[in-house]
Amino acid sequence: MKPGSIDEYIKIYRDGLMNDTIPFWIRHSIDTEHGGFMFSVDRDGTRLDTDKGMWQTCRFTWMLATLYNQVEQKKEWLDLALHGIDFISKHGFDDDGRMFFHLTRDGKPIRKRRYVYTETFGAIAFAAVYKATGEKKYADKARELFDLIIRHFNDPSLSAPKFTDTRPMKGMVNPMVSIVTAQELRKNLEDEGYTEYISHSIAEIHADFMRPEFNAVLENVGTDGRFHDHFDGRMLCPGHSIESAWFILNEAKQRGNDPELVNIGATILDWMWEIGWDKEYGGILYFRDVKGLPVQEYWHDMKFWWPQNETIIATLLAYQLTGDPKYATWHKMIHDWVYKYFPDPEYGEWYGYLHRDGRISVPLKGNLWKGPFHIPRMQMMAWQILEEIKSGN
């Protein structure tokens, strides 16, 4: 990666974060009447729906507090993070300590999911706000949520089961999200005790979901780690796997470029790039079948924004940790494809949902799933990684 190209990439990621993505959402999402944020907006920021998704509320709160903690201590970012955490604290929780998934504008609950992923985003939001403010109540809530998450991950009976006892299975997403949640709590609460959860989760992905016989990372396996030759068992989600690759590579970096973890993360990226990269049109596909058979999900060949974001991070981290030029080449390939099709130069931010060939499927910029998280996280991390590469760190 040449110095000139590094400077060019830094400018794209830094300016996209600071001058486009975050300003877009600050302009269009803040609810000054009822608190919190509204993310369901059309291409130009026009409101499409006033309901509030807790995933995105927690994620934006985390993003704002993280920008304050890592980029610049701007009062506006801290004030908005507190604006978010206040709404979460007042309206986000059921009586059993679980979080709601979907609320009305004024905070009345609509839906509560069987799984605890909303709680994972809540945990990192509270941890980041604690780091920004030093107020112990936020650290306490982050720890409480993490303990709840681990209880549910360890005992699936606490949530409505995904599979019956006929063919009991487990998903790669649980250990994957455990890694990054524990990383955020370890960093922001300054507690090395969370490292054991990270190590355990990486070991589970390595032992049960990474399959050398396929050169692939399975999305679902039997609870005993066995491969099941059915739709669910054959499913591959390159975006998820590549996301887990950069979580593991980032952990390797935190442990002094641990060679075993570098190898695990790079191997996942190698396998899933080969499977996920669309050799005809470019970009990362959503679902594939490990045996090359048709998959049942009808959006399998669409290009969603977030797998592309994770691939940009993963290729940069892999290049930084290994020095292998193929990762710089892959970064250029994914970067060029993404920046050709996803950003909206007229109204700002990115489209979220493209057809396989890059045509826009729907022009909205936000909903209950897409909001200010994957894109600004990618922009911030890519900027930071490139600055480290440039300085030789």
C-alpha cells in the first residue's frame, strides 16, 4: 500500500465520517420532543416512520460516545450520547431486565425479541457512556446486561428455542457477538476479566464453525459441533464470518500480534473472501451454500451495506498484521466497488440495499436495522488503522 494511496484512503474515510455520515444523522434523527432518535428516513432524510428501534438507538449512542472517547471530546457528541442513554434507560427495559426491540416514538413497547442481541448493543452503549462520563451507574448497567447475555447464550431455554430437540443447533453469531461485546466492556470499563469470554468465544468458532473440509465458516452447526446437511446447516453468511475475522484480528492486535489469532482471523477472511466475493459483479454476497447448492433466502445475492463495511475493516487489519500485499489488493477491490455504488453524493450517507449488479433496490437511508453504526464504525476504524499503518505502528 503506497503512502499516497494511504493518504487518499484516510481522507475518504475521515471526511466521510466527520462531514457526511455523522452530520446526516445528527440532522435527521434527533427527537427533541420525546427523546432518543428516529432512524426511518428516506433518501433525503424525510421521515418515513416515527417508531424507534432499540438496536439503532443503542448503536448510535455507542457511536457518539465512542467518537467522544476516541476522536475528539466534542460536547455535542457527549450531549447526544446522554440524550440516547436517557431514552434507553427510561423506555428500553421490560420488568424482567430484558430490553425491548421496537418502540413507539414516545417509548411504548411494541415488540420484544426472543434473542438478546438488543442487550448486547445496550451493554456497549452503557460502557461507552461510562468511559465518557465516569458515572458508575452506567458501568453497573453494562455489567448487568453482559451477565444477562452470557446466561442466555449458555442456556438457550431462557429464550424461545430456535430449533427443537429433533435437530438441536447453535449459531456462530453468539460467540461472534460475545467477542466484540466483551472487547468493548474490557476497554471501556478497564476490566481484563472480560478476556476469558473473548478467548472462549474464539475457541468455539475455531473448533465448531471453522471447517477445513469445506474451507468455510458455517453459520449453524449442531450443538455438538456436527455438520448438518440441510438448508440451515449448509448456510454461509460471508458478512458475518468476515466480521468475526476482524474481531479476532483485532484481538490478536491487542495481544501483541498474537500469531495464532492472526492465523485464525486471516484464515477466516481467506476462506470467506473466496466464497463471498462476487466474481461477476463485485461486492460481497449475502448468503451462500457450503456445497454450492441453491439457498432458500430470497435476498441471497443482494448486496447489503454492512457485509461490505466489515470486509473493508477486515482487509485493512489483515494487511496491517501480516503485511501480505494480497490484503491491500482485496481492500482496493472492495473499497472501489463500495464507493462506486453505495454513497449518495446528492443527499449524503449511503444506500443500504442494492441488487447484485449494484442497482439500488430501495433508496431509504434508515430503518429498524440500518442506521448510524456499521458505516461510521467502518469509517472510524479504517481511518485509525490507516493512520497506524502510515506511522509504522
